[in-house]
Amino acid sequence: MFELRLAREPELETLAAWEADNTQGARWGLNQISEEFILPSSEVWVAQQGLELLGYAVLRRFPDGYELFNVLVPASARRRGVASALMARLHERVGEQPIWLEVRSSNEAAQALYVGLGYEQIGVRTGYYRDGEDAVLMSREPAPY
């Protein structure tokens, strides 16, 4: 259905343009996306169908697991399973390692997606975002042995 692969440098401008149009989430700029792209511990993944890019995610490796830094599917590609496909690919990538993330408290659609994928709320960061909105902390831990 979708090709899920690591982003290529020329595609970063498209990702930044999506962020500029985004009304929820992190609203990353080209500099922040580019910094993650070149960081050895980070991976920028894209979903593509034919020649069209449909979404992206940023995953960073830490000694004790991974953090999902950003997921964005532009409005024109939503409700087609793009975010779910990206998340499934990232889960394959990390295997049994834990993944943590932060999501805006108002972003109920993203929270529902994460809960459906096995994430649990583990806390709240009050006033975390520049506009004062809280961040909901979530994690997906490996199955106990």
C-alpha cells in the first residue's frame, strides 16, 4: 500500500512545508527537521505512494529505548492509514525496545491512535508547549518476559 523508507535530504523542504501548514503538533521548521536528519541517533521516515509523499515520523534512539519526536500526515492524506503504517514500521524497527512520546493534550485523534497501538499515558507535562498547552506523556513498553 505505502512505501515506508528513510527520508532523502531533498524531501526535507516538503516536510517543513507540511509543518508550516499544520495547525496541531510541533510545527517544526526546516532547521529542526534537518538537524534530526543528520543526527546519527535519529531517523526520519516517510510514507510514499507512487510519487506522492504522504507523511513522516522522526524517531531518536537513546541507550534505554526510543523517543518518537514527531509524526505528521498532512490534511490531504489523513484518514488513509498513513500514520498507522508509519507507526507499524517504527515498531518493527525498534523491536522489543520501549518507545516514549509526548502529544498535545488537545490532540485527541493522535492519543486515540497511540492507545490503539498499545501506548499508555504515563504522565503530563504542564504548560510544556510554547502556547502553554500541556503535553501528555505516553509509552509503549516491551512485553514482560
